[in-house]
Amino acid sequence: MANTNQLARLLAAKEDISIAEATRRINTIFSVITETLVIDKSESVKINDFGSFKVKQRTGVCQGKPYSTTVVKFSPFLGLSSRVK
């Protein structure tokens, strides 16, 4: 599993920037995605050729008690899914 540092090293090498700058860019992207989902839970974030993030409400029953929780769902685009296989 790749973590932020590993992704930053790959981005830095590909874009010829420092690892610190690459880390800032990665953190900024995920911060914007998070803020968008928090501000408007009906909004989804779609990234072309990658996938989409969407807030979903889950409900159910656990030990006889109903519950409701909010989760973020990621759905990869078909092109990504087929390239990973």
C-alpha cells in the first residue's frame, strides 16, 4: 500500500519538484476533496479517469437497535478498474 510519502516521491520525480512541494500538493488535493464533501453532503467529487467520492447515509439494525451513519464511498471509473486487473 502506498502512503503519502511514497506518492510524494513519485510525484516529485515525475514533475521535477521537491518532495516537500509534492507533499503539499497531495495534501491540498485531499483537503479540497474533504472540504467539498463536508460542505455539501449531496455533492460528489468526480476525478476524470480515476473515480468519484460520494457521501452516503447508511442505516441498519445492530443488536435490535436502529442506527444511521454517514460514510464516504469511492467508486473507481471503469477505465481504472480495467487497468488494475
